[in-house]
Amino acid sequence: MEQIVQTLILGIALGGVFALMGSGLSLVFGVMRIVNLAHPSLIIAGAYVTYWGFKLWGIDPLVMLPIAAIILAAIGVILYKLVFEKEAKSAKYSEMTVLLTFATAMIVEGALGGMFTNTQRVTSPDYATDAIFFGNVFIPTGQLYAGLASLVIIGALALFLKHSRFGNAIRATTQNRDAAELLGVNVNFVGIMSFAIGIGLAGAAGSLVSFVFSFFPAKHWEWIAVLMSLVVLGGMGSILGTVLASFMLSIVAAFVGAYFGSTWSSMTFFLALFLILLVRPQGLFGEKPELA
């Protein structure tokens, strides 16, 4: 029983982190219809920003989180203006953005490798290695703080999207871009800012990742299938779906890892992605495509 409770706790904690990692990806797809393959590499960039803030100046990763988010959001604006804006009206927009985000991921990886080498790193505040014990059951404080911080950020994002004027514009654009434009929404500005927010969320996730996982420039390749499985299961563009899928798959992966080994734990996400695409490609909250 204790093993079950322990595994459930770890799955929930990591589910919060994965939810934040996937939320930015889901937001960008919902508004811009961009499958951003560079998203995991930008999470790694956020992790490096946090790592060096801690290493050089002793700034706590949780304090570095908004700094990393702002830096990555600014990079997101630059990326959008340089790479994606002129492709927005292209007849082959979807195909081009996949190729462009793949190329961007390679460039980010190369830049990080050139600046920081391929050495594995991890941010190590005191709480990252501490734990809270309840009898024989323990909660790693690093994962606990990361999970709670993720939920706070996702909650703030949900409130922003639901109750702010700009959040309503984002939701309207997500639901029907053409109709939103007819109603006076500046969909180009919404696109730029949504992309910036999505990449900012990647930076925030990177801060948490920096003390939960070890990382190096090429680590992002391990996360592409993981994040895609979360976004696809939840429904492409549905942040709520991504959050629920993150907890579901993280808990399942935690139990698989506990009883069958870490290799099979990773396979959980790959198998889930395959089965989702086969059985319910629209995901939990996505709309079923209409046949022409």
C-alpha cells in the first residue's frame, strides 16, 4: 500500500511539471496552428538561464522562473517576427512551420551546445534533494515545489484566458480565427502575443525542469514524443485537456516505472501517442474532424 501511495504522489508531482511543459505548446497550436517542435529545446534554454543564474549569482530557481519566462517570451517575439510571420499567409503554412520549428530546434541545440558544452547539468538548491516524510512515504521537496509552482502558473493562465479582455481575444481566435477577425480582433497581434506567452511558459517550465531533471542541449529530443502525447491526448489546442492528460499519463508512467523499470516508463508516452492517433486522433477535448 505504501508503494502505491508513494508512486501516486510522484506521478502527480511530475504531472504538474509536464502540464506546464505542454501548456505553452498547446496554446501556440490552438491560436497559430503551429506544431512547435522547437518547444522542448526552448524549455532547455530556460533551464540554462536558470542554471547560470543560480550558479553565478546564487539566485534561487523559483526566483529565476519569472526572469527566464520574460527572457524566453522576448525570444519568442523575435522568433515569430523573423521566422513565422511571413509564413502565416502561405498556402503551405502547416508544412512550412513544421520544418521551420524543426530547424529552430536544431539551431537552439547547436547554440546551447556551443555556449555550454554537452555536459549534463542540474540546478541544486537545498530543497532539490530534501524530502518530507509521512511514515515510510516521502515527498521529494524539489518535485513538490515544482508541481505546486506549475499548478499556480497554469491556474493564473486559466484566469487570464477566462477573465481578461485579451484572454477572451485569444480564446476567440483559437475557436475561429476568421470570425474573431470579423468581430474586430487583431488576430496578428493575438498571434504574436500568444506565441510569446507560449514560449514564456517554456522558459518557466525550464526553471522547474532545471532542478527536477538533469539536462543537456540534446535532451529536448527525449521530450518531443512525451509532450506530443500529452497535447494529442488532451486534444490539440486544449490547455485543459493537456493538463488532464499530463496527470493521467504521468501517473500511469510512474506505476509502470515502479513495477517494470524506467525504460518501460518512457515507453508509456510513446505507446500512448501511437494508440491515441490510432483510436481517437482528436484527443479528449479536441473536435472530431469532419469528412468532406
